[in-house]
Amino acid sequence: MKRFISMLLVSVLCLSLAACGDTSSTKSTKNEKLVLGFAQIGQESGWRDAETADIQWYAARNTDTVELHFADAQQDPENQIKAIRSFIDMGVDVIAFAPVIETGWEEVLTECKNANIPVILVDRGIDSGIDDSLYTTMIASDHVWAGEQAAIVMKDLIGNNGVVVELEGTIGASATIQREKGFDDYIAANCPNIQIAARQSGDFTRDQGRDVMASLLASNDHIDGVFAHNDDMALGAIEAIKEAGLKPGEDIKVVSVDGVKSAFEAVLNGELNCTVECTPLLAQQIFDTAFALKDGQTVDKWIVSDDDIYTTDKVTQDIIDGRTY
Ligand code: GZL
């Protein structure tokens, strides 16, 4: 209950500032508190909700040193750009955002640079062709590594022969592009007799993961495995596999990425064979980095998360009970 009230307080604080346009409290060139603007993608997955809760919970616990301005872009990059511009107008100390897709950021990031406001990319990156001086650092997991680990597990599960389908995340998102690269490159190099029969986006959502898997089951005679770019789509695919009268985790092996609690529960009950962790608990790193930047320190260009791989043999109820997301 305390958590909910704290989060509500943070939201009310941000909304009241935004609603009355009162930016005087952050107009000063040197803010006493760390004033951070965060432009979140949306609420598309349990993973995203966990990341948001972690950030808002940190701010609610540290109101004496932190002022958080939080915007939910409803998965629209234009909304993220508008939010970033509003943060510039507020005179925040640091801007952080999770770029919903890799492209289209040069103009607004140039405005941040011209306003001398450092930018932290969170959990997703921007196109490598963009001048990387336009952002200060990225705090994110290694998505190529995650895709590669998923391929290694899939190979162990189905052997050297088989047909696999791939549920892609949001088209154009770095997590999608890089997980696909990691998975597909490993399969191409090490499993010539595993065919990736189809790739289709479920936009990182459970409903679309279910619907896409249902159509792939209808259009493919035989599927041995499915690689879902996130747990929410994998959980939707599991629903579709069961609706088709098949046993997920047995008739069709299921491997995904994220490590949300509901995925762990699916691993424990045998419907999901593996989830490769991609921690959303980045608040401590985000705020530590933002404080360092406000203090004029330099930071690494990529602050990479330390993630693990959870297969059936590793997941117990105790592990699940100990998870914080
Ligand atoms: C990964 C993050 C992805 C998650 C999805 O860092 O960008 O976005 O894997 C979420 O669950 O929608």
C-alpha cells in the first residue's frame, strides 16, 4: 500500500507541475536537487511496468534529493520527442529515455546538446549511424548476447534439426534488431539444419504474441520451437499453442527473454523452457549516473547490465519467491 501511495505521490507531483506549467521550480540554471526528466515508452509489457515502478519508487523514496518528471509516450516516438522538449524547457539537469525505435532522434538530441543537458539512453539504444556524441551513455542489457543465449538453449532443446519460428518485438527497436541478430547469427553459424521458418512481430505484447503464434501454427505444418523476443509474447504464444491442442514446453519448445515473474512461473510449470534475463531494475544505475553527470563527472558510454539464464533445471519456487519483478 505504501508503494502505491508513494508512486501516486510522484505521479501527482509530476502532473501538477506539468498541468499548471509551473516550471519555475526547475528554471534555475543550477538545480539544488537532481532534476531528471524520464520519457518512458509506455506500458506494453510486464517488464516495462517493472522498470517504471523501479524508477518511480526510487524517486518517491528520495524526494529530498531528486525531482522526477515522468512522461508515458504510449509507444509513440513523437510523444517521447515532445516530452524531451518539455524537459529542455523545464531546465532539467539530465534527460533519460528508452528510445522506442532506433531512428529519428538526431534533431531532438541536438537540441539537448545545445541546451547542455546530458542524455542517458535506457534499456534500448539508437541507430549506430547517429553521432554518438548526441548522447552521454546507455544503460542497457546486451541484447545480442541474449539472442545468442536463446539460440544455444534452443539448439540444446530441439537438437541439430528442426523448424523454429521467431516472435519479434517492436519493429525498429534496438532490442528487437539485436536479439534477432544474436539468435539468427548463432543458428546460421552452428545449426545449418535448424530452419527459421517465419519471423513476425508481436510488438512485445502478450495479446499480439498469442495472435501471431496462432497464425503461425495455422500456416506451418510443423513447428519444433518458438523464440519470443520477450516473455509477454512467449506467454501469449503458450496460450495459442494450448488452444491448438499442443503442449507448450514439450510438443513445441518455448524460449524467451526478460525474466519477469510470470515467465518464471511458466518455466516452473514446464510451459516455458527458458527465459534469458534482461533486468528492468535500472533505477539505481540511472540515478547514480545522473548524479555523476550533474556533478560533471564522465561515465562509460555503455553501462551494461549483468544478466543470467533461467532454464527449467534452475528455476525453483524459492527462486521465484526471491524475485523482485
Ligand atoms: C529490453 C526492453 C524490452 C523488453 C520488453 O531492454 O526494451 O521492451 O524486453 C519491453 O519486454 O517491451
